[in-house]
Amino acid sequence: MDTPSAERDAHALYEEHARRMRFRSAPPASATTVQAAYDVQRAYVALLCRNAGAVVGYKIGLTSPRMQAMCGIAEPVFGAVLARRVHRSGVQLKRSDQGRLGLEFEIAARIGRDTDTGASVPYTADTVRAHVDGVCAAIEVVDDRHADYSALDVRGLVADNAWNAGVVLSDFVAPWPDLPSVEGVVGVNGEPIDRGFGRDVLGDPLVVVAWLANHLAARGERLSAGQFVMTGSLVPTRFPADNARYRFDVNGIGSVSATVVD
């Protein structure tokens, strides 16, 4: 249950975003542990839901060595994705809508059957697969608010809903190829600029889904049918400085694109 101090810190975060303030390196005062930071996040997400709609999925961050090295944090984090922040492929994104817009290139998994709360046996990639009914190519929209990456604290990142500002999804497909071996290629204006593999996120995107199911179960929560999980960027975040069209092609799964404008 959210404490008054967590709710106070959540309101402060909400105000910081409204005022386009730079991300603070120091975590909120009540986020004395990572779990306490998730309490702040839950209260903050409740405030966001008033305008951005219900929680329809989750983003997992810092699941690849390249992303962990970029942020100087060696553990995954998760945040909520809200209904009005879900976009279809081909969407136009405005840099001016965010403090600093970033794009991450991922594989998303859709939940077809609820996971258990308080599961006595932790989920694995093999067991959580029965709860997944489709996968797709996806782009996550993040807002790091010009964070100082040399001073990041995982608690502050968690409290700020892991910086999620939206997602762009292609069509979900099933069946799907072997996820660890699929290659994803990032392109800008038709030219490839980076690439990664499904195995780059904890060895398998389904391992990421299992990690989240276990984390939620420990909090008495679950993944619900119809929700989706963004399993983490295969490559480091891109921060567009110019107008451009970004495309992410995932072999055997599909393609997703977004155009960034001023």
C-alpha cells in the first residue's frame, strides 16, 4: 500500500514533469529502497492514469548489457504503459512533447492468459511461454528529461516510471520464430544504423517476461490477459536531434516505424 510519503513524492514527480524540469539524480526521499521506489511509482502512475488512461502493459528496461552500461545500472527495472500512450506503427512523434525524447527498439510480448499472484514456483522462459499468445516489433518512447547518466540511481529511475512516455507497436504475430536468435535492425531514413538480437535481452525476451511475472507475483499482482510486455531495447537508446523516420525490422516477426518531428 502506498504511504503518505510515497504519494507526496509522486505528486512532486508529476509537478516536475508538468514544469519540464530536468531529471533529478537524487531519488525521492521516500524511495529508500528499490521496493519503496516502486511504491512511489505506483502512486505516480495513479496520477498519470487520470489523463493517460488505464495500465495496459509494462516496459522493462536495462535488460541488455549495452543498456546497463549506458545507464551504469546492472539490474532490470519496470514501469507501466498507459492506454493513451500506445501508438500504431507509422505514428508521428513530436520532440517538443517530451523533455528529451528517446527511442528504444524492442520485442513486445502479449499476454493471453493471466499469470498467478504469489506463485510458489518462479516462472521461467519455458513456463511463462504458455501465458504469451503473440509477439511484435516495438519502439518505446522514453523521456529521460536530460538526465545525468553518470549519476543515475536505480531508485530514481524506478520512481519515475522507468521514463516511459509511450510505445509504438506493430501487429502481434503467432506463432513466432526462436526469439533468442531473431535479429532486429534499426534504420533511419532507410539506412541501417544499429542491430541486435533477441538473446541480447537477458538471453531471451521470454526470460524478461518471466522476470516481470515473478516480480509482480511477489507484490501480490499479476500480468493480465490482453496486456503486453516491452522486453527491453536490443540496442542503446537513440535521441533524435533532427526530423527523421525510424524503422525497426525484426526478422520473422515484423516491422514498426515512427517519424520524429519538431
